[in-house]
Amino acid sequence: MPSCIICHEQIDDSSDSYEECPNGHKLHIICLRKWLDQSFNCPLCNSPYNENIANKFKLYQKQKEKEKVEELKSQIMQESVQKIDKISKKINFLKLIETIKLFIKNEEYEKALDELDDYEEESEIYNKETIIFFRGKINFLRKKYDIAISFLFKLIKENFNYPEAFKYLGKSYQALGLDDKAKWAFDRVK
């Protein structure tokens, strides 16, 4: 029994489960389909397959191309949905920030903190840093200076380039009479 020149498994001569090139090199039909994705020439002798074989598998080739196009469309659709979701999350975050600013302006600090507590933190660093900053600022405005320092110091440990955090950190230290630490924080405000 001959073997397939691609998978090297035996071919049953009595079945119609194989094809052969003009030089008689035999391949399983399944192996040939995969091979025709790459070339219409025999993988062993490089002779072109006759038109009968090529036409027989063109339908299969068209189906494979259609599947690739559908997969690409699906991938593009999925990426678009992800981008829309990301934009939606950014818009919701910006709305949250505007709400927090409004509560701060109206001195409704508890409502502002409640809104921050209800916000599900996103994985984006900017969102986390902004949330921590507002927690610190609100606690400063509530005259809870020790809590403000805790949040603001956590923030500057993560992002040393956050001038607003240093400003409120300095004010919190100053309110507690820690002038050396206040000076240190104010010196870092740009």
C-alpha cells in the first residue's frame, strides 16, 4: 500500500479518498486540501496538478476564503464593540467626575464620597489616580486631614507627578501643624 506524501500514513488504493499528481504521487484528499491552501503544485515533485483536481478543490478554496472573510469581519466587529465599550466607560467616568465636582462645589462631601464608593474602579491607572485624588481632596475639605494625607500620600507614591495631590497634601500637613512636611509637599507643586 502506498503512503500519503504529506502525512505518510497508508492510502487504501481501493477507495476514492486520495488524489495523485501527474507523476503518480498520492495524497489523501484531506491532506491535498490543506496543501492547496499553499500551492497547486505537488509537494514532492513540484509538478502542477491537472485542471480536474484544481477545479474540484476550487469550491473548497472559495469556502475557506469566505470563512476567512467572515472571521475577519467578526474580529473587526468585536474590536469595534470593545472600542465603543471603552469610549462609553470614559464618558461615564467623565460624568462621574463632573458629578463629584458639583457635589464639592455645593459642599455635599458625603454625597461625593458615596458616588466614589459606588464607582466600580476600572483598570485604567488614570481613573484610579483620579478617584484617589478626589478622596483625598474631599477629606481635606471635610477637615479629616489624617484621612486626606493617607489618600494623597498613596497617590503620590504611585504617581510622583501629581501637583494637585502635593498641594492638598501640603495643606493637610499645614492644618495639622506639620510645617516641615507641608513645606516638603508645597516644594513639589509645579
